Amino acid sequence: MKQLPIEKQLEIIRRGSVELVGEEDLVAKLGKGKPLRVKVGFDPTAPDLHLGHTVVMQKLKQFQELGHTAVFLIGDFTARIGDPSGRDDTRPGLSPELIRQNAETYIAQAGRILDMERAEVRYNSEWLEGMSILDFADLARKQTVARVIERDDFKKRMQDGHDISLLELYYPLMQAQDSVALTADVELGGTDQIFNLLMGRTIQKRSGQEPQVVLTMPLLVGTDGVQKMSKSYGNCIGITDPPREMFGKVMSINDDLMWTYYELLSDLTMKEIEEMREEVVTGKLHPKVAKENLAMEMIERFHSVKDALAARDEFERIFKKGSLPDEIAEHEHLSKDDEVSLVDVTVDADLVRSKSDARRMIKQRAVEVDGEKVEDIETTLSTDGANLLKVGKRRFTKVKFRKK
């Protein structure tokens, strides 16, 4: 594959990035005219990925399309330790079986973005599991304790009186050793990974290799428009979410955030995105249409064109015409009483994250029971029969009651 001129490659590589460490090194590497080895590593600590995880995958895809080698690393060994980045406590260890299952899921999901036939899939147990005590001692000799514990995560935990295991101090060294084993030219990661990524540059240099270039990408803000996308915050868009749910979640983000999603996740060029944004500013294109296009692109990528069209049609039917979705989830609520609290039912049915969230939604008249808005937090439901509950604009559940 004939490579683009260096300036054009740099333009694509810089797109959406936060920091590019070693840009002169990158120019020199590109100047050799050989495909670069571009590494992204994931510890398979959970079974499913969300759009936030795919930001670095999208960047890896761009490198791949530029003719470089995408190295997709599964941290099956480091997952047993746990990445301390952003943690205020020690991450619990995972069983090898659970790690294996999650790894298989990651590879399958990554295949919806990357050309896996041209990618190099590796596991860091290949080299870390066979290291002897002397090997680890040699690795440890290449960095100082002072340098490791100056990372913000560790300093904060020590100030707060939280323990840090000696094993956690090894984590950034092991990630760096991954770069040595893979002879990585470039490593990608989120801004929360900067310490680990820079450690790779140091350890490569002290191992006699050219130091890798480090490219960090921003942490994608979730649907709440405030915090980073995370399942624990209830603001994530899972790439395995049903198409209709994915469409609704994308449509719920605010208009300003939409353009960040376009820049970090879309296959459109920046010129195409800027032209679309200009059309929205001038009133030629409604922002809702631009957001629908984004939702369609995400669903086409992770599901299919047919699913994207169906999700859009149902969204229009529900939110424009007030119709019900074709399929409504059912939930069985067990109770020994004749009446139950609406707050308790919405929590039990996973329509809200907590009782306080349920009360807030009810006060905001965002909860409906059988088509009627409710605003009294003391509302109860009769356990004799069933109710159709709606929370917000897109969460529907038919609740059936059964006596204990």
C-alpha cells in the first residue's frame, strides 16, 4: 500500500488527540517509508465495551488505513494484577477463565472496527508469564521507585491513607515490557494512561530500542454530558446495546457534545464534519438530523444498515407520534403486599439507578404509569394486575406483580 505524504498522515494522526509525545521521532519513523507497529492494549476486565473504549480503536483503525500494522494487545497477564490508573484502591484479581472469556469478547467486538485479518493480535502472557525472578529483577533495575510513586494515582492514594501493593508498582513496568516485546513504534491510550505509556518510552530506550511515540486520546464524555463514559456512572453507550437503545442514547447527547463524538468516532473526514457543522450553524441542516446521522453510523458499524434504519423509524414513531415500541421488556415484581411503592418498582425494574434517582425523575414528571404522568413520590401501585411504566423518553417496561 502506497503511504500518504508525511504531513497528510500527521494530520490524520493528530485528529482528536490530546498529546503527541515524540512527534519528531514519529516524523523520522514515517520518513523511513516502512509500516509502523502501532500498539493498543486492553486488559479484559469486563465482558463488554462501550463507545468510550472505541476511541483508541478508531485511532488504531486510522493508522491501519494509512498502511501501518495494528497491534491489538490483550493484557491477559496484566489483568490478573489490575491497572492502578485512576484507582483509589487495589483492583481485585480476576480468574484466568473469566479473563479468557472476556478476551474472546474483546476480539470479537474489536473486529467491528478493525480489519482483524490485517491486525496482529497478541497476549502479554506470551512473554510475561515465562519471565523468571531474575528477568523481573532486570526489568525493575531499569526504573526507580521515586519515578514510579510520583504518578498522581499513587500520590493521592498515599495521601488518603490507602494501601498500594508492591505488585501494583510493577504494573507500568509490565506494560512497558509489552512495548519492548512487541518493538512498538507507537502506543495509543487514553489521557489516564499517560504515565504507563511514557514508561514504555523509558524502558524501550534502556533496553536498547528506539523509544515509542505516545499518542493520547481524550476520555469520551458520557450521555450525561458531564462525566467520562462509564457503566458505573450509568452514562454509557454499549457497542452491544440493542440498536433501538443505542439510537436513543446517541440522540440524548447534547448538540455540542455531538461534534466531539463525530471527531472521535466517525469515519467522516474532518472536512465533511466541518461542512456539516457549518450547515447546522447557518440553519441549512437541523442538529437533530446531524445527530440521527451519527446514531445511524454507530448502529451500522456495530449492527447493520437494516438495524439502523429500523431504529431510526421506531425513534420517529415513538417520539414524534407518541407510539409504543414494537417490543417492550417485561419485569416481574415480587411482593407480599397489596400495594408497592412506585419508587421501589422503578429501581427493581432497572429503570433508574437508585431510589433518589427515581424520586428525582418523578418530581420532574418524567415517569408515566399507563400513559399518565406521575409527580407524587409517594405513589403506590396495586399488585393486582400489571402496569406499563415509562421513565424518561425511551425506557419502557411492563411490570407484572406476583405475590411472594
